[in-house]
Amino acid sequence: MTDRTQPPEVKILERIPFMVPEQVFLGNGLPVYIIRAGTQDISKVEIVFRAGSWYQSKPLSAKFTSKMLLEGTQSFTSRQIAEEIDFFGAHLETNSNKDLAQVSLFTLNRYFDKTISLMAEVTRNPVFPDEELEVLRQNQKQKFIINQEKVRHVARKRFNHAIFGKNHPYGTLTELVHYDQICNKDLIDFHRSHYNLSEAFIIMAGRIGDDHLERLDRFFGREDRTSYKHPGKTIPDLPENNKNRTINIRKPDSLQSAIRIGRLLFNKSHPDYQKVVLVSTILGGYFDSRLMTTIREEKGYTYGIGSAVVSLQQSGYFFIASEVGSDVTRHAIRDIYSEMGRLTEELVTPSELRLVRNYMMGSLIRSMDGPFDISETVKGLVQYGLDTSYLTRFMETINSITPEEIRDMAQTYLDPGKMTELTVGDYEKA
């Protein structure tokens, strides 16, 4: 007989059955990673290029190239592209970040031929029309001006600038004048150099059949990839700035201050990365974290605060971010360092470690919830030359890490003497 007055026992998941993607190669050697899953007759195709802002020689060229791909090609205007995609009930989007750029297609399988043809067209043959470029320029300039008044936005940009340095691709600041300097030729040149197939890869997810691969090969598998040479980029030296620094950027009469505290670290290929992610989760990576409990719940300084470890292709960093009332800025910073100190001095209790393990295992499960989520996880592995064994190791790390290891990791990587502390706001009121 079940006693319904007692809650069920909470159990830690020890294993998650990860779906291993199938890897195939098109006729020209272009790698394709396939996730055959899902019950709906739809699919996602994403072609990924090494074309993020890391590779640009002129500010904004990577971002604007990505945004302009759908604004007109040799065969279609931007309106025709939008109408075609809408007619077939598909969705075509472009995105870029610091390392990668991607073109993503979500389509009904019965229209796969039509929509993959359009995807190939915008990927290969964009013309970057001047009229559309000017509209984008003005919209982005206005957005930039508005964002410059937001303490959170300024803090995020200036923090990267502070830890990576002004001459590093990850630390470069965009200025208003850069929007007027970008032109059609810059986008054509960047596209020609970086949107080729020499270092690209494709991820397909959904109800994928062999006929999908045949059609994909028809559009992307017949170009000679060996005729391209991806220009790459020399990896610049990182600044020796892992020492305590305080940077205050004043915004007079601001009601809130944005806080960023952190340091340079490494990416997910580093042997300590997974353990540091767990330490960061305890500190500020979920709603019941220590920073949320102290800074939000107990002190009422903010609506939200968090910490994270960011993995980039050539580096990585740890940061804590929040916005607090201007008059309590110093109090909040003091309490943030206090919580960091607790992790370096005291052992995590078994009950807290159990809670964090449950949360992180749940996050891993959510990252595998359906073919499209799996495709995002796979992309994050392929980018670094990793496979699903990385996820198995991560799961093992979550379940096996000890309180002593957590303390040791905190002592190594949460040393206040190696943190950069940046605030944006009216710090005279702090």
C-alpha cells in the first residue's frame, strides 16, 4: 500500500542515454552529423562556418555579413526570399557569434527540395544590396545608441574589453563610427573568405531519410572544398591581467549599477572545465544558488544575479553578473566576495551537493530533449573536436566530485586576487 502522506524518494540519475549522432560525408568530404529522431515529418538543417567576429579584420563585417544573407541574392530579392519561405511553411535564419556563423533551415520534409535549394542560394550567392545595407545600418546604429544608456549592456561589453584587452578579437569594442565605415565590399570580401566549405560542417536533425542526404549532396556536396583555403587567424597573446583590478564607469543619476566580476579561464577542452562549471553552478548558476540566496532573497539587493563559465574557441572566462540599486552597490560586491570566500574555505554540505547534482543532471536531460535540442548540443561538441564521450565524462564528474575537490577548485579559480571587478552606474551613490 502506497503511503501518499510521504513524498517519493529523490534519486540521483547516474546515467543518461545520449544519442550518438551518425557522421557521414558528402561527395566532396563535407562532414554531416545526423540526429534521426522525432515523430513529426519535419527536419532541421544547419550549415556552420568558421565565420564569427574572431575572424574579421574590420569591425562589424562578420555580424553584418550574417544579417545580410537573407537580404537578396543573385536570383531573389529579400521580399521573394521571405515569400518563398513563408509559402512552404519553413523558417530560415542566420546567426553569428564570436567564433561561428550558421544558416539554419526548419522545413516540412515534403518541401525539402524547394527549401534546401533556397538555403543553398542565400548561403552561396548573396549580393548585399546597398539599399538593404543602409536600412540595417540605421537600425543597428539606433540600437547601439539606446544600448549605450543601459548599464547592463555597457558592463558586458566593457568587461570583455577589460579581461581580453583592446587588441584581442574577443575584447574589441564596437564604436558608433564603425557603423558608418562598413560597406558592401567589406561584406563581399568577408563572405568570399569565410563562407566557403573548407572548414564548414552540417548538422541535420529530425525525420531524416537517405533521400535527404542525396538532396543535400546535390546542393552542397559537389563544390571542390580543396580549392578553398580558410584564412584562419593568428592567435594573439592574452594579457597578463589575472590580477585584482577595479574599473568604475560612471553613469550619473543611474538608479542601478551593473556589476561584473570575473577572470580569464579556458574552454571546455581543458581538464578542469567541467569541475569549474559545477563550482560556478553552486555559486550562482541556478535559482537556489548561494548568490541568489544571499544577494536576492536575504538582502533584497537585486531581482537576479548569476555566475557562469563561458567557453570560446580560443579561450574562456568566468563571470558573475548582476544589477543592483546604486545605493547598495558596495554592499552587494562585499557579499559577492564573501560567498566566493565561503566556497574556498568551507566544504559543501551533502544536501547542497545533492541538490546541485539533481539540477545539473536535469539540465543535461533538457539539452537532449528532442532532435533540435540534441543538434545544438552536438554543435557545441563538434566545434571543439569533441564527441558524446564528453557528456559521459561530464555526468561522471557531476556524480563523483567530492566536497574537497570543489573547495580545491574554488581556491584555484575563485581567488579574489585574480578577479577583474567592473561596475557601471552612479557609483558616487554607492
